[in-house]
Amino acid sequence: MHIPPFDNQNKPIVDVDDPLVPLNYFNIVKLKKGQAFEYAVPGYETCIVPATGTIDVNIEGFKSAGLGERVEDVWDGEPEGVYVPTAAKAEMVCTSDEAEIFVCGARYDKVLDAFDVRKDELDLVQYGSDDTKTHRKIKHILGTKYHDKVGRLLVSELFTVGEGGWSGFPSHKHDTDRRDGPEGDIIETRHDETYNFRFKPNHGSGVQMLQREDGKPGDAYHIVDGSTICLDKGYHPCAVLPGYQMYYFTILGGLSQRSLVQFFQPTHAYQIETIPGIKDMIAKFK
């Protein structure tokens, strides 16, 4: 569930066929100027997103130069990304002094076309309010606008707005493909989810809750700068300490479809009506 920060030496933090989140893949690659890194992930489509630094990417002839503009941290500018087709060989070369790169993926067997997403092509959403302690900004890198170009993978960056507050509330889950009756509307989809957290200042921290069943006590994990969280099932809100900003890189991999349908915890579902703009946020994941 919680993987504390460690030096992964450019090896996957969440590898293929992970026992907890088998639909996800996640690696953090750190390079210095001129260094290169090459990978291919059979059975998984992936996306390359520089957390900081600038890289050139070559995916079997598809080239994306000068990807990434952030220098100090993930708050320093907008994200950019490159979609890597299933099992394709991707090479990245660091062109800045150094770079930290997220490589994320979702299980998918078909081969699509590579493409990049530049900062002016992001899908931006802001919702919530300071009064409800839910003020949040989402930067969709591979969002709904790419449903015809991506198989199962959703990739976003989520930021708390201001200092302190909650995210992922009202509590929701997405661990089962199910309908409202045999032929009814889809009321929930199975999407494995993986987060990587950052805090500003970086000695900040927060808490990730996980409640397996409505009405029963759950678990809580102390998250710090660099923490990775793997979510297989259950309701999962998180919070950041007052006085700190929180960011988390979000990877969603769908079992049977790309569109995410969240099931809101019955105890708290009525709170949807109290949070400004949250319905637009929900729609952006579908």
C-alpha cells in the first residue's frame, strides 16, 4: 500500500503484474545532462512525464524534443508528456543539468501510435473551496480528450490549492466493474491507482486513508515527500498538514475501459452537493 521514498536506481517502483495493482506500472528515472535511459514494457502502454528537467524522447522513430520545462520542483511550471505504445522501445536523453522523470503505465495489449502532450494541450480543472477545505487543481496529461488515442491509461497531476486541506473527498472507490442490474448503467469501474506525493516545503507531510468497507474502521498511512501509494480497493481520501502544499502524480489503469466511474461512499455521498465544481471534476475522468 505505502512505499516510502527510496533510491530505486531507475528500476520500477511498481513493476508489471504487481500483486496489489497489476494494472499499473510506475518508475522514477533520474538522469544528469547527456545521460540516456531506454526501456520497453511488454503488455503495458506507458507515458513519460518529466517531474523536473528537460529531455529528448525517441520512440522507434517518433521524436519529441525539449520535453519538460520545470526546474525547481513540480510547482515550477506546467507538465508535459509523451505517450508510448504498448511494448515500444523508448529512449530519453537528459538535456538539462539534471532531470527526474515519471514513467507510468497501464496494462493494454493493443498497439497504438505515439504522440506528445505539450503544456498548451493540457486539460485543466479547478474545483472545491477554501471553506470546504477541498480546494484543488487537476492537470490532466492523458485525460478524456485522448480517449481515441489511448487504451486504458489516465495520467494526471493533482495539487491542493493553498495550504492544508483534503483531496479525494467525498470518499470514493473504483475497484469493481459493476452495473445497476444486468443491463443497467455502469455505476463503478475497476481502475487500479498509484500515486506519488510531493510536498512544499518538502519537509511537509500528510495522511492517506483507506477504508475497505463503509461503516467499518479503515487504515491510515503517513505520507511524506516521495511516498508512493498503491490503491487496489476501498475508499481513499487524503489530506495535507496545515501550512503545506501537496501534489500527487496520479496513474489510473482500467480493467475493461478507460473511462473512470467512481462510486462514492454512501455515508458521505451527499457532500458532493456542498463542494463547488466537483461534478465537473467527476465528468473529466469519464
